[in-house]
Amino acid sequence: MKLILLLAGVSVALGGIARAPTKRDFFVDQREDGGLDFIVVSSEKGTLTLGHIGRKVAADDPEVTFDMDAQLDEASGGWKVTISWEGPSDRVFEDCFGFRGKEWYGGPEQKEQYWPIQHGKLEKYSIISKEDDNAAVSERYWLNSAGYYFYVHPEAPLFVDYHNTKNDNICFIAEVAAPYSTKRTHNVLKYDIWFFDNAKVAHQHAVDTYLGKPSGIPDYRMIQYPIWNTWARYSRGIDEDLLWEFANEIADSGFPNSHFEIDDQWEVCYGSLTVDEGKLPNLKQLVQKIKGLGFRVGMWVHPFINQDCEPWYSEALENGYLVLNEEGNPETSWWNNNGSIPAYVDFTNPEAKNWYTSRIQNLIDTYALDTLKFDAGESSWSPQIPVQNGDIDLHPGHIVQEYVRAVVQFGDMIEIRSGIRTQDLPVFIRMVDKDTYWGFNNGLATLVTTLLAMNLNGYTLVLPDMIGGNGYNDKPEKELFIRWLQANVFMPSLQYSFVPWDHDDETVEISRKYTTLHAEYADTIVAAMEASVRDGTPVNPPIWWLDPTDEDALAVWDEFLLGEKILAAPVLEEGAVSRDIYLPTGSWRDGVTGELVQGPVWLIDYSAPLDTLPYFTLED
């Protein structure tokens, strides 16, 4: 039986849907093969079938409730459609919408970060903050170039699929299955679709309505000058002599600094938050000596505690400070198991949170540290399936939020790397570790696409990963190192671990040039951050931000803006000494040649030898 359902606040059991008059703008039409077509009628484009919803629901299931509502929001000028499915916990809800040749943005941070996202594939992918695929930042927000966006409510046990469940579709799937708690008593898929004239207006509305904006900005010197970190260059092989030698190398080079960061492995055991005095017997004095060279000093920390780390592990276990799974077991895994079995401090327990943060404060006070790098935090590090304090329908995101919110108290120089509905925090959020490659395999190409993806998820205070990547596969050779630095210049901060003088004098001079250029634009970066605090605008928008109707600009992935005046077009291809550049509308001053170029225009084979970063300034 063919049904037309008016989207006007009707809430019914599927087994009892009755015929209703057609609404002018939105309606659903029952399909013979199951589910419903979601149809939009507009004066400009006529009748369009945008999606196939309720694909897993039997039309006569009396236990499933289907609710739809459509209304014009006069304040914003947008149309809002809310779709909700609810039923027993063993039901699965699956709604699919066609990509339809549009450009799509949003979704989780990814190791292979394609942007626009319809160029990638995800197969029934859980939308939680997790270690797999670098999905540390995972939001339930998707936007497209036609000017409409989806926001899936946090209570849905959400999976998303690109191209697999249904070809050329994005599918939202709600299923009570791992990593979501099987103790949920019901299942729900609820989401809002907002329709606007273009993607920029739509995104600004999403920021105001759902995503939020930062409440402050990071430390100015951290924006202006590079962080120097031990990790990529030395891994865990640090001692006092090496740290002192590295600090002196940097100081002697004449490069400026934000601070000197001591990374892994300084603890006596993982989770002790106690310095290994066998490796670092005079760390207090060493910190003061490094400060005497003009540095501030920070250290790397994490939320784990290994089973062999006594007496701290037993203290945490006995006091209920560790995350347990639904079987009552704290055992989990992370990248530093070191032959032991780790656990994750339960930040959803206020006493455990206080235990952790008081020990962090003691570390800071004992060694006169200026800042800390707070690593990890993703919910997937918990023993599966985790038990957390808080609404079970919002699991497992509680621990991510509680961890990063707990550590913000340690100041505007800290960094975090995980996020879920935490866009308001006034600190840097770091990209997950990049590999030392050129391409979309977590290499240089994804430095730009991850920047764009994080900004459009509302995380605008992005700390790019280390210049040249982390070297897990190999150390960066000269060309990759220089191109990586150039790509980083108009991003919010610089991080060195591999150093320019590991190569040759030319690398040092090119690196000095672009480190200086970044510093010269620090006030511009700050202005973009302050605009983000005030208005929620991206610090590094995609170039279509200047004209969201420009079809060429909407598809560009390898350029980005700083604020609304600077356009960066770094070279991201190995061996390339030129590239094509798209300039959107406006008069653009070439930062390399000084020429004035009128957009919109493609600059074909723009010359960019190794010492050249193409960038342009929009003239008033």
C-alpha cells in the first residue's frame, strides 16, 4: 500500500500509519521494497528523493515508533526536519541519503582523511572517539555543498557507512551493538536535517545550534614560535645528557621556541607519574638549566596505569579508580603495554579524576613544569564494553569528555588530542600522529585535509602534528621535510622534533625563512582565533568559505584559508616544482611575486620550486 505521510509533527506506530495530505515541502512515500522515500519539493529544484529511510524496519512492526516533523525556523531562515525512530533494543534502524554529486564534509577524523568525504569509504563505522583510523575527534555532523546538513543526536548508538551499505549513499545506522552498551533498554535513531541556501550559512547555523565555539584561545607564544618535542627524533631513548644536548642544539641554531617538550619515557613505570631517577636523576636541575637557555618546559602524560606499576595500580584498583568492563574487568591495551596489562583511569568517577589531577599538579609543582601534553583519551582504550558513570544512552563518550575537561585546568599551554562535543575548550587539540609519507596514507596530504575536517567539526584550535611526521616508517628526507613545514606555515602552530640541521644548510635556511614567516603571521592567527571565539568561524576554513556557491572552490582539498584573507596552496606532491592553484572571488596579492590576480581563476602550473610556498592575500 502506498502511503504519503505529512511531515508536520506526526508521531505514530508504523503499524498504524494512515493516509495524510501531502505537505508542500517535505514528505515520505512508502516503498514497495520496504522503508520510505524521503522527498523534498522546492520551488527551485522541483521534487527530489533525497533518501531511503527505515530500510531495516518492518512496516507492520507495532513496537517501532516513527516520528517526523518539519518546520520553518523564521529566525535563521532554514527548514528543520527531525526524523526519529525508536523501538526495542534488538531493532536496527538504517536511513540512507544519496551523495547526489554534491561535495560532503564532516564526520570523524580519519587516518586516510579524504576531503570532501564522499571520496572515501567507511563500512558500518562506529561514531565514537577511538584509536582505530585516528578517529580521536568524532562528531555526528555532516554538511554538503547544497546547503543542508545532518546532526545525529548523541543518544543514538550510531554507525555511519559511505558507499558500502548502499552505493553512492551515506547511511546512518543505529544498532545496540559494540562498542555501545548492550544494557541499553531501547534503540533510537534521531537526527535533524537543516536546509539553507548554501554551505557557509548552514555551517554557521550548525555551530550556533549544535557544535559550539571555543571559549578562549591558547598561549600566544605557543602560536607564534615552534614547540620542540623529543618524540620523533629520539622515541623513548631519552636521558639527561641527551635532553641537555638537544636543548643546546636548538638554542645554538638561533631558531625561536615556544617550549621544550619531554616526551615518552620518563616515568618509573607507566601511570606512576613519578620520574625514573635512574634515567633522570637530576631532572629538577635539568629543567632549570633548560629554562636558562630561554625555553619553557613541558612533559608528556597519559590517562593509563599499567598493572606492573606498583603501588599505584593497586591503589587505583582498590579505590575503584579504573574503568571496568561490563564483566567487571579493568584489563585493556594501549601502545605502551610493555609486557604488562594496562588500565584506564575512570574520569567519570569524580574521586578518580581528583586522584589523577592532584598527582599531575604534584608533578608540575615538583619539577616547575610550564605545561603538559595530554595524550590519548579516546574511549576505545577502555576495556570493552566499558561501564561509565552517566546516562547509559550517551556511552561511551562520557570518559572522553571528562578526561579532556579535567585537564583544561592546567592552563592555556596544554594540548589534548581527543574530542567529542568538546569544541568549547580553549586549548589546542592536536592531530593524531601522522606518518612520514606524502599521500593519503596518513601522510602530508592529510595534514591539510585533517585541518579542514577538524575545523568544520567545530575544532578550530588545531595543533598540527610534527613537521615531517613521526618517522614510524622512516625519517623524513629533505624534500618531504621542507614541504611539510611549508604546508604548516599558515596553520595555528609549528611542532619540530626532526630538525632542519639533520639535513643541510639549504634546509636550515628554508626552515628559518618559513619559521619566521609563521611568526610574522601570529597576530593574524590570533585574530582568526578571536573571531572563532566570538562567532564560531573556522580559523582555517576551506577556500569555498569566501564563495559557497563556487563549484570549483567547493571541491578543492589541497588549499586552505587563514581567517578570510590568507590563502595557502602548499605543494603536496613528491617531486613537484609547480602546481595548479584555484583562487576564488576577489583580488589576490601573490605573496611570492607581489602580483595582483583577479579571481575566480585557475593558475595552471604555478611555479613552486623547493624553496617556494605559494600563498596569496585578499585585498580589501
